[in-house]
Amino acid sequence: MFTLMAMYVVYLGMGHTLLCRTIKAKTIRGYVGDAAKLIQKRREAYAQAHPQSGLTWFSPIRPHGSLTMAPEITACLKEIERWENMKDRREPLTVDMIYYQKSLCRPSTPHSLEQALYDWETTGIYGGFRLTEWAQKENVRRFDQIKLTIDGEPAAFMITDLEFKGENNRRMSRAEALAHPFLVKQVIVRWRYQKNGTKNEKKTFVRISGGDSTLCAVSAWMRIVQRWAALNLPETYPLAVFTDTGTSAGAVEFITATHINDTLRRAATAVYNVTSKADLARFSSHSIRVGACVALHAAGVQQQDIKFALRWKSDSFYTYLRNLPCQSARMAAAVLNFNPHAFTLVPGRIV
């Protein structure tokens, strides 16, 4: 019962309330207390009506003889309190928001801001990009205004940071990859400099074969490379660009934090009906990195693997994690399948 009540805390923490809004941990504590009182009254009424049942019933939220809530429930409440108290917390980019962004793209304008941001959101949900690793800060309009590394190079990804591989791990030249983009199976991306001090770290992005290619990172990377080639940009130019007309004849502009923030907030309104200014402010360029972390955590990826995949040295990624319905579902499955008297585990069943 304690586990079920803890799941109820998670459910409320996700905003499943009468007004469909998130509520504070203190309020959730009151909800849980009232639910426990209701359960106790119903069980007491049943015991009185059926004295032969011999039913005994203890609190569904407190161990017998204890004045404090069960550890399972307390842990969930503390997690919600941690999230409440986090400064400048950001909401994650989600798959639904990426699909929405794709819906804004038009074949006639392959170099528009809408198309460029769809490509970078798709790669970003896998790579967990920090803003300066791919885009520019607000008000950057000219090349001489972009952020540089200590070596005088653009801090954002350049074409020279990408490598390409085809079938059987065969290396492909840039010219070959551009000529045959659908034969590219892997794109290896280099981070020359990172916030944590690591240099020249590489990560591999793989093609999604078959089915819907909306979330295929390799396809998105190849569109970014094709944009670089179509706009005839030098090798030392940041890749995160678009044109004011959406065509190769337009003026080249950099993707900035303002573009990203505005785009993600429009998507949050369209997809999730987020309208409050305070809530919309939680969607920003950092939402891409948060989204990558939350996606891996939701999939049950081990914490050490999350750190490695998203290039963290510390445990600061814990502040990005969220209470999610899928985690509650996994908890429910674990409870339903738990058999303390089982001696043998057979694939698919316990005997």
C-alpha cells in the first residue's frame, strides 16, 4: 500500500489535479493525508459491517506505530520539493515538440529558421547540446560577434567537426557523403572544447533504419551539412545558420538563443497549451540539454551511461531529472510482478 500511495504522489506531482496544474509538495502531502483518511474510513465501515472478516487495517501512509510517513512516500515528496526549490529550472524539449516543429517546415524553404531548428532539435535530443556548442547568444548578427574558443575558432560546431561512415563502418569523405547522403549510416561529431574542460571528445550518431525518419539524427545532420554546402559557407563558419528567405538566395543569419527560446515557447503553447508567462519562461535553449537527459532517464538508461552519453563529469545531471508517468508505470509493473516466495525465474514468468 505504501508503494501505491507513493505512486499517487508521483501522479499528483505530474499535474494530474482537478485544475490540471502542478501543485506544491505541501499541497500533495495534504491530498495524500486526505486520501488515507478516506481509505481508513471505508475499511473501518467494511469491518463493522462484516465483523466475521476479522479485518485489521493500519494507515496506508504510515508504518504501524509510526507518526511519520513511509519512506517510499517521503522520498517522492522530497523529490518534488527538490524540483520546486531548483533555481532557474528549465522544462525539457520533447518528441512531441519536435514533431510540431517538423510540421512547420516546407520543402520550398529548406534553409528557413523553422527547418534549421527542426534539424538542430532532432540532433540535440540525442546530443544534449549546450547553447554555445552549436548556436549563438542573443543579438549576434555578424561573424565578428560570435563566441570564439581560446584558439580563435568558433565555439559552435563547424563542418570540420563532423566525420561520416557508411555500411560496415566504412569511412566516407565529405564529398562522398554530400553526393550520397542516404548512404551515410553514422555521423561522428567532435566537441573541440566543453564547459567541463574536456577537449576533442567525439560521439557517434546512428541512422534510424526503416519507418518514420522524423527523429533520425543522421538525416538531420546531413540536412545541416547540405545547408552548409548550398550556402557556400567556409569551413570555419558555424553550422547553425538559416536564411531570411528560407532559400539559398537569402541572407545568411545565425541561430541565436532568442530564436530558440521563441520557437520552443511557441511549441509548448501549441502542443501542451502552456500560456502562463512564468511557465513559458522555463522553455529555453537549455531545454534541449534537459530534454536529452530526461529522455534517457525515462528509458531506464543507467545514470553512469547518462553521464557518459551527455558528457558530464559530475553528478549535476540529477537536477535535470523529473517525475515521469513512465517511471510510475515501471514501479507499478515491479509491484505487480513481485513474488517474495518465488524460487525460480523463468523468462516471462516467475515460478
